[in-house]
Amino acid sequence: MTKLNISNWGQPSERKFKKIADILLYSLPLYLGAVMASPMDETLKLWVNFGITFVIITVKTISKFTKEE
């Protein structure tokens, strides 16, 4: 497994992890639209969308701290 390090910020990211993070980020509108179309309470929809967005952006940010070996 790749070690996370702040000095890896400018380095090329690990390809497999970057591809997963990119796919999640690019499909974020699909996830958010599916939640908004679901038959849930409006407040719950907003919290679920917040959680999904937070997790995906966190994964993408963590992918920036990995380095191709």
C-alpha cells in the first residue's frame, strides 16, 4: 500500500487510486440526482447528499497525497 505523505502533493498520483477517485467524482451528479429523486424527507435528502459529497471529495483529496511507485 502506498504511504500518504504531504510531500507527494506535486507528484503523479497512484494510477489505480486516482482512477477510482476520479470515477467517484465524475459520477457525483448521478448520485446526487438519484438521492433527490428518491421518496425521502427533504431534510434527510440534504444530509445524505452532504454525506456523499463529503466522502467523495475526501477520497479525491487523499488520492492527491499518494505517489506512483
